[in-house]
Amino acid sequence: MDRGLWLGRFVDPVAIRKEAALHLYTCAEADGGARRLVLLGGPGTETGNVAATLDAIAAGHRLVEHARVPRVVTRARVGEIEYLALACDAVVDFAQFQREVARWPRGAFQYGKGVAVYRALLEVLAIAHANHDPVHQGPLCVGRWSWSNVLLSRDGQLWLLGLGRPRRSGTPWLVEEATEIAAPEVKLGTPVAPSADLFALFMLVTSSVSMVALPPVLERIMRGTPQPGDAELERVFNGFQNRVMALSPRERYQSVAEVLVDLEAVTRALEVTVELPVFQRVAAELVQQLVSGQQATSAGSGSQVERSDVPGCVAGRYRVGRLLGEGGMGRVFRAWDRQLGLPVALKLATLAGGPEQERRFLREVRIARQVRHPHLVRGYDLVREDGRLYAVMELIDGERLDVHLGRRPGPPLAAALARLGEVADALASLHGMGVVHRDVKPSNILVNPERGAVLLDYGVASEEGSDLTRTGAALGTPQFMAPEQASGEPVGPSCDVYALGVVARSLLPELSAGLAALLARCTVPAPEARPPSAEVARVLHAEARALGGVTASPA
């Protein structure tokens, strides 16, 4: 092996992503300079496990021949290093792209571009389903959809990486192979068909809805606040969504062709232009910025653009600072309470949905003012000024739960369990008040050095007896939704337990037998079979103590 070459044949390796089990690099062939993607095992990973995973990925890429699926160049071993090289010039993954787009000014990433990405991935899926396994015969189910598996080249071209373990239609999946966005039958280990892929891909795409500027009418429908004139579009859109996400495989779309017909009807009703080349031009600009290591100009200026319609001081008391984040119910700014001399979070309501959305915002403020728990964010005040509504909230300085637990080296397992136990404590307190959070996810949980995990954002929370929760309106974040929530049915505290179970399974590096059993109970399809949040908290704290962890503060 030439010691001047990486793995004996490549030059200029640059890491795209480093996960616990697999690392992904972009590099060039020393002989000829052709661009390659190389997957290899992370430090300390069992060679046998890496080899099996790479063999499975290679098999999937050899079976699915498509312009957006990288071709296998070689599957080899150099010393103790197992690796797979693919013919692909991708330089960033879509997860990185999403994080940057989330910082852009509002409206910079239009809905039509998001639909273009969805259609491009459906094309890949159609090729997979049309492919026949030479041994078993029958359509292949791809599975294991993740934005980390969607890559972008410098020119904005989409690539799909790591098709996982393609399976013949009707073959059961192993439960441990199921991703959190998988169809219910995949999670249950029962036989699967192409409709399972259609379910997972739609869940994946809709999980990115927060970064897409939706048409106003669709934004109203998705928030459950439609106006009288929206009835026909609501029927078309909800019909499409309910069919692709149906819990029963028989009630779903059975082929990509069926999805594309109805997707065309939805985009036509929305009068949306779907142009993949437009997306590619936008993507290419950002990819160039990411690769060069520079901060995107549009992202850097986003706070100023978003602040342009916000006064410098609210109510003569709150001096407005930088934009902290944005969600479906409004934008959140860092602010300074001039009267008390303290930093606060100031949330400006988005009231495009009319009176019903205003009632939701007022309910959020009411809940925030009622909470009295160290792991729940508190609200202080409500301000009406110049036709705008503001909520003054406790400012939590900290990092997102997934960022905190994803550090390398990360906190000890005991500390991770303690943080999750604190979230369960917070949910138990809310449930005791008759409140269901309905949007438990890592980005709504901050880890503070003194407070530990703090649950934020009551924007889609529901209260017992509330008339703001309509059957048929699936509010929340799709990849963390319980089945009953995803289908728009009435929900109770168990939907929060389900979401916490999904969060825990996606973030914990390892599970004891007891913890695995608990999370399995948390994520069962039947709401009545899930444990109460207080029990989840007790088990998580007990597991943390058994590992020698201190459950009162972050590691």
C-alpha cells in the first residue's frame, strides 16, 4: 500500500459525517481524480458488524440502478479497515443542508422546492419497487429512510445513499432495524409491502415542514385553522395525507404511480410550481458555502431580516435582541427586561390563522404561566401592542438535547438517562394539570447547566375540555407522533409518552434489557398499553442511579 495515499488508492479525504458506527468521506481516486464516497467503520466498531453493514449497503446499491443512486466501485478491506467506495461527487448531506436553511430568512425556501425533492426521491423509490431480486423475485422494499442518507453535490444534484437492506415485498423486518419514521407494520416486525416505503418517505419529507415556506392556505390547514374558502383544498390535501399515512397498509397508496397522480392534484390545487432545477440552483449556492467553510450570507443576515418588522423595544420595557428561533406559532427573540434587569425570551405570535390561532397562542401563554416545575419553561407576561401579541417567557440558556447527547465524547449514559428522566418528570407535571404537550422532540428540549433538561413550547398543547383540538387535524412533528396523533384522532397523555420513547430510542447509544422493555412499551401502537409518564420517569431515574449517575444536574 502506498503510504502517501488514503486506503491505498484515494487522495484528499474530507469527512461529510462521522457517526458512531459508520464514517462517510468524500475523496478522489489518485489515478484519474474521479470523485468517490467512502464509507468505513468508526473507531472501536466491531469489524464484523461493519463488514455486514457495508455488504448490505453494497447489495442494495447493486440492485437499484438509478441516476440518483451511487454505483458501487469497490468493496474492500485494507488492514483492519473495511470500506465501501461509491461513484458519487456528493460533498454534504441533506441534514447539513436543512440546518443551514433553517437559519435563512422566512420564505427563502419555497414549498415547490420541497415538493421537487419529494418527487425526485419518489422516482428512486419507483425504480427500487420495479426491481426484482434474482433469487426471491418480487418488488424490493427499501426502508431505512433518513435525511442523512440524502446527499448533495456541488451543483445541487440529489443522491440517495445507503439503501440499507432492500427486502422482498412481504418479508418481515427485524424490529431493531426499524427507523422511527417507519410504518407501524415495520416497527411490529410484520410482513411489509411497498406501501411501507411510501409511508416512511412521506414522514421523512413532512418532518422538514418547519424549514419550508408553506402557501398560506396550506399553513392554515396544517395548523388546524382553515377558513371557509379552504374546504375543497383541505379535502384534497387531507385525503392525500390520510391515505399515504394510513395505519393499515391496505388503506395506503400501493405504488409510487398512485402517489404521483394525487400529488399532482394537490400541487395543482395549490397553484404551486414544482421545478427541481430551481431547487438545484438554490442548493448549489448553499453547498458551495458549506464546503468552503464560510457562514452562509443569507443565514448570517437572517436575524436582521426577521427583525425588520419588530420594534426595538416592546411595551417600553423589553429591549429586543437577536432571533433565537421560529416555529409554527411565532418567532422567539432574546430580550432584556429593562425594569427587572433580567434577560427574557420574547415570542411574537404568528396570527395568520385568524381568531382560532390567536386562541391557541393565548392558551400557550396561559399554560406557561400555570406551570411550576423546574423542568418546564415558565411564562411571565402577555403583551398586546400595535396589533401584535407577545409572550414574555423565561429564557433558558442551553443546548438542544440531541446536540448535548450527540457530542463526542458524549455525557455518560447515566447522565443521558437522567436528562430523559427529567423530561418525563416535566410531562408527568403537565399531565397532572390536564395538559398534553403533543410536540415532544429534541429541539423542544434544552439542557441547562443548572436546571438540567427543560421542556419548551406549548404551542400545540391541548387541555382537557378544549375545543381547539379538531379530529382530523394532525398537529405536532410527524416523526415523533404516535399513530393516533398522526391520523388526526383525539389524543391523551400517552401520545407524549410515545414521543419521548421515540426520542430516547433515537438518542441513547445503548439500552439495557430493562430500558429496552420500557421503551418498547412506550412506543406500542395501542395508547392504553403505554405506561404513564410518572412511571417512565421512575424507571429512567432508577436506571441512571443504577449506573452511578447523579440525576439532579447535567453532566
